[in-house]
Amino acid sequence: MLLADYLGVTTSELLGETQGISPSGVRIPVLGTIPAGIPLDAIEDILDWEEIPAAWTTGDRQYFGLRVRGDSMYPRYLDGDTVILQKETTCESGDDCAVLVNGAEATLKQVMIKGDGSLELRPANPAYPPRTYSPAEIESIPVQIIGVVVELRRKIK
């Protein structure tokens, strides 16, 4: 306590325990479920919290978690998995992303960027067809990338 007073910080700050932060990580919200099938309204109340390495957040990078629902991304992601996403509005072709369709319906798909500027949202499960959106549809519907998957977390019951 004397050291914290001398340095002009709280004991929690001295120990690296600021709000939502432990010495080794940062807590991020799991915002809700994200369908891996037909797009449904995905962002709900906070369901859970996950911890990520504090080093990930350097340079103002932001992260959030979403819960997978459905089987369109099977076997890569299973119903109930949690995916950790870096908040992004763009991606590389082939990235797995959370994509908002029509402003409120989110889906988890592999995003393929075509030469003409169209986006193909490709499921991993061959039972589901890919969806392609033209540049005009991307603007008018709209179709927006909201995050790129950086990690999968699967709990064993």
C-alpha cells in the first residue's frame, strides 16, 4: 500500500488488476449467439466473458466473442462453440468472419472476395449453399463484415 501511495496509483493498478483486466489477460464479452446457418438476429445481451491475452489489445485492437449456433460451419465450428473475433470492417479473402446482413442479422461464414467486388459467404458444411452478394447488394442490403475469427474456444462438457 505504501508503494502504491508513493507511485500515485491504486493497489489494484499496481497489481495490474484494472477493470476487466488481470495481469495476464483482458476480459471480453461474449455478446450473444451467432448462427452458423440461416442468418438470424445474433447480437443479444452479454452471455458470458472470455479472457484474451493483454498483448492482443495493443494498437487499439478490439475483440469480442460470439456463440455459434447451427451447423452450416460444421465441422470447423460446432453448435455451442465460442469464437473470438477481432473487430474489423474488412478481411482477406478466405477469412472466417461474422457478417451482418440487413443491419441486424449476423452469420458466421468464410468470406470469399471476388474480382468484381462481390462477396461470397461460404459455409463449411456442403449441405448449405453459398450466398453471393453483388457490390450493389452489399451497399443496398447492406452486407457488413463486423469481425474476423482469430480463435475458437470449445468447452468439453
